[in-house]
Amino acid sequence: MATLDLADSTDPRAPGTGLPHRRWKAHPRPGIDFPDINTVAEDAAVIQRAVSDLAGALHDDVAIVAGIDLGGAALAGAVASARGLGFMHVRKVGSLRTDIVRSVVASHDIGHGLALTKGLKVAGRHIALIDDCLLSGATVLASARLLRDLGAHCNQALFAFEIEGLGGRASLARAGIATHAVATVPPQEPVIG
């Protein structure tokens, strides 16, 4: 397993983003420094602020909050709890050892596809997706397609971070998915000082 280097700037204040965080340099590819949700979650006040923001942005008709593997799962659980809603975990294929419903979409972002445990009652229900970071939107699109194929209404996605300029928001809008992010960050961590 490769070790990721922190971006050159690990200033915890992350000016202008609204969420203090650090970023993984050149991940998932060169030119992108991925914001690490763990550095948000380790501070109780910061994670509470992020969860409150996400919970407040949920559409009123949402019955289930679905967290996308890996970074979105904990956020979605916290948001579901804060709003008194159901929770489900959208996982990457291979992480479940039970009967699954699998998407047919595979890509660099999602590996061999996404999966849900079989038997979840989603038909006719409104489900919001949560992930830690919006890049291209491919993972959310695959998750929404899977849930829609099972009869769910999936028209909202929430994120702790959105990396600007990667087309994710526009891609989701074309698919009828409203988007909200707590913080928007540039593709690369600005060098401070």
C-alpha cells in the first residue's frame, strides 16, 4: 500500500474554507490534494459544526441518509442521528460478505463498483447521499443510479468538501441531483507564507 504525503501546507486553519483540515498531496492523482475528513472529525466542535450544516441542508422529504464508502459513512450516520432519520451504507464491492445488490459501474473512483446489502427497503423512499468530498461526481452518480434502480428517489448529495473546477457539481445537476458542500477548496492546497 502506498503512503500518501501531506500537502506542503498543513496549516490547520485552512484559510477561507470554513473547515480546518489537512490535505493528501497528489491524491487521487497529480494536481489534486485531497482534503482529509479525519482532520475535521478529530475536533468535536468542528465536526459538530459540519454535521449541523449538513443536517440543516437536507431536504424535508428525506427519510434515509446514505453514506458512501469510506469517508461519507461516518458523516451520514451522524447526520441521520441528528435529524432522526434512517441510515444506510453504500459500500465498495468486495467490502460486504453477504448477499448484495451491485452497481455495474466501475471506475478509478469506485473500483469494481458499489454495493448495498440485499433486502433494504428503499423503493419509494427519498434518500440523500453523503460523501466526504466531491470531485468528478462519479461515485455519487453510481450510488444514485443503484438506488434509483431499486425504486428510491435520490435527488440530493451532501459533502464536507467540494474541490472546485473538477465538474462534479455540474455532473450531478445534469442527473437531477442537488448539491451542498460545507466547504469549497481549490484543487491544490495553497502554499502559505
